[in-house]
Amino acid sequence: MAATLMLEPAGHCCWDVPVRIVVRGLAPEQLVTLRSSLRDEKDVLFRAHARYRADAGGELDLERAPALGGSYVGIEPMGFLWALEPEKPLVQLVKRDVQTPFVVELQVLDGHEGERGRLLCQAVHMRHFLAPGVRREPVRTGRVRATLFLPPGAGPFPGIIELSGGVGGLCEYRASLLAGHGFAVLALAYFRFEDLPEELTDIHLEYFEEAVDLMLQHPKVKGPGVGLLGFSKGGDLCLSMASLLKRISATVLINACVANTITPLHYKDMIIPDLGNDPKKRTTTESGLLDFRNIWNNPLEEPYRQSIIPLERAQGPFLFIVGLDDRTWNSEFYAHIASERLQAHGKDRPQIIYYPGTGHFIDPPYFPPFRASVHAVARIAVFCGGEAKAHSRAHVDAWQQIQTFFHKHLNGKKSLKSSKM
């Protein structure tokens, strides 16, 4: 009997949905290699492989069979995605156009000889970034440059504004996937996009206030407030929004600083200075990558205290997602400062979830870890931290924790699923 490769869901699904892979029709205890690959939108090839042994009945079920070697080991049913590595070094798998899927090719080869093995069966799986019925609406209203993602149905839906890190542009993949879970999500650009400033200089919080007003005026967005989701530099911007603007109901921060960074922040007659850093404190890894974790000034020391964001003014709760191996800055230290400051002002301590072995980039599930890259602006090789398997666990858990937090505080729903971390 010819071997067959079966996937469930078959054919296609959203990127953040797990897939069950079963190979049937193999010889009893046959040795095989599973190979996966995809090409990104710049035609860079990403590949992974793992060696397996079929069971006594000639079946290989990735939910039960451990990988014996290759790109990953152990029972890792989604390893074929999160273990993908680029053919070119220091390239991150990023989805730039969420309207098109990633096409994943899967092949089962005879034996453990890799490329030399005979092809037994193969399949193609489409990984989408827009769930069925999710609408994508470009927003060019007033000064706001963004994309709004709306779930299917009449609504209104709990609203979230999402801010990415300090590279700039308009990053949509996190917002588009989150909309598939019942949220109206605005992916908001704040520099290096269309007619926005090219460089990150002198940020004015009124721009972000305009985005909040725009969201709450939308008939599909349920008030009275919105949630905020910020990563890296977008995290300290969300912290400033939650602290200084009205109608912010809940805030999630992924590896964020508790102080304002990179450039001064202006709001009305207030200026929060940049924390600043000392580039001389950077270190170099054995592989020649730059580690920036220790360059940032200590916000607990003078004169840098002025850069701390007054988060005790916030009206809604916080969730800090922290990678304990973050090499961009000390996210664990900043989350601790936030907790201590809130308690000192008689406020509830924030929810903090720590992820061991996890670096700066904590993405939705099944993205390969972004442990090192060439910085898009500075064009230098940067170490971001983390280990692949730890990242794979953190991505799944953090994604669920974010949804649970927002459903609870924006929708009034109880926890969807408790953390296993």
C-alpha cells in the first residue's frame, strides 16, 4: 500500500491553528524523514527536517511519535513550522502581506539519509493570516495611518490597538490573527510609513489619542474603552497611552521598557525624556553578534528617573509578557520596576508571565524564533536571545494568555485557558 500524508485540518487553516500530521501505509517500524519548507515574500527559503520511526502498524502520528533527530527532537507535532531555518543567515520569517498565505510544502522520505531518500508522499498546506470572514480595512483618517481588522458578524467587538517595535512601518500579522478570535484590532503605524516621519524623533501622544478616538467612534467597536497591545518600543508607547490617555481598559506589554525610550515623548505641556543609553556597554557574542541588553541607563538612578512612565495613573490592568533571555534590554527588570511602582501607589500589581529561555521577539504560535538578525535600520547583526524549543512553548502560551486577558477585561469573559508555563 502506498504511503499517504494526512493533515487535519486538511489543505489550509490560519497560521496560529495547530495541525495534526499522520502518515499511513508505511512498513512496520519504517525509518522516514519528514521535510518541511516554505518561501517568504522575498523568496528566501526556510527549511526543517526530522527523523522518525513508524509504529508496528506502519503509521506515523506526530502527536505520539518522537522525532529522533534533525531540526528538533522529541514529540513536537508543530516542529515542522517552528523549527524552520532560513537558507540565508540572519533572516526573520515575517508576514508582510496578510492577504496571502504562506505555502508550506511537506515531504516524507524513505530512511534517514535526508535528500537522498526516496520520496514516499507529499502534501501542501496553506497557512492563512485572515480567518474566514475577517475584514481588512485600510485607515487613512486625519493623521492616523493604520489597518483595521474586523471579525465576522454584526458586532460590536472589543477593540484593541496594536503597536509593533522600533523598526517602523506597518506590521499587520499579529493584528490580523487576533481579529480571528473575536477582536476588532487596529494595527497602528507611527513612523517610517507613507507620510509619517521617516525617523523616530519627538513622538507626540496626541497622534495615538486620535487613534483611540477613531476606534471608539467606529460602529463595530464596543466601548467604553479599548485595549492596547505593544511590543518592544511599541510597549513603552502603550504604557504611556495607558498612563496618560482616557478610555484605556487593559494593556498587554511584550518585552517592554517601563521608561520612555529612544526619543522624547510629548503630550500637551508634558515631556518625558528619553531614557538614553551607553553604546560602549554593548557586548559581542562568540558568534560576533551584538548584545545590547546592558547599554540602557538605569531608570531607578538619577537623572534617568524622569524617563519613567507614570503608570500609576493608568485606570486599567496590565499584563507583562517577559522573555527571561531578552538580549535587547532587561525586560524582567522593567516588569519588576512596574510592579513595585504600582504597589507603592496603592494599585494592584500587574500580571507578569515569565518565559525562561525566551528572547526579545515573542510572536504568535509557530513562528520560528527570531534569535538574531541584521537590524533593518542600523544594518548591524544583533543578538535577540532565546532558544528554539523554549520559544515554541512561549509563543503558544503567551498567545492564549493575551486572548484570555483581553476577553476578561474588554468582554467580561472568564479565563479561556489557564497557563501551563
